[in-house]
Amino acid sequence: MDTTVAPLASIGVDIGKEVFHLVGFGTDGKIAFRRKIKRLALIETFKKLPSCIVGMEACLSAHFVSRALRKLGHEPRIIPAIYA
């Protein structure tokens, strides 16, 4: 993963069974990066990213992921599926 990403405003996470899709948005509103990561690589991936808002759809594992990201200094926000 490229650790030299531009300043991030937010990251969108699509939570799947085995694979998560990440889309990072810069402070200018443009897409800074897109990544596909394995579930087990979530913590290591977010350790390398600057703290920012992380949005994800409410699902069964969203609260687990949210707690893990909060420990790393990110600001997770779980949103209803109708808005995702």
C-alpha cells in the first residue's frame, strides 16, 4: 500500500465477508485512493493511514470494525443502509 497518500478527509468502507473495499477522499473532495483488502489486513492497513472519518454501512460486523478503528484514532460513523 502506498503510504504517501494526500491528506484524507474521509474513507468509505464496504464491508464484505472476506474482502473490504476502501475508497479514500482527499480534503479537496476527490478520490485519493481505492483499495481492496482482506478482512485480516484491516488493522494493519488503517495503522498506515492518517486519522480521519471512516464511513460504513450498518451491518452485523460494523460495530466490531468501528471499535477497532476507534482504537487506532479514526472516527468511525455507521450509517443506515438506505444512505449507503
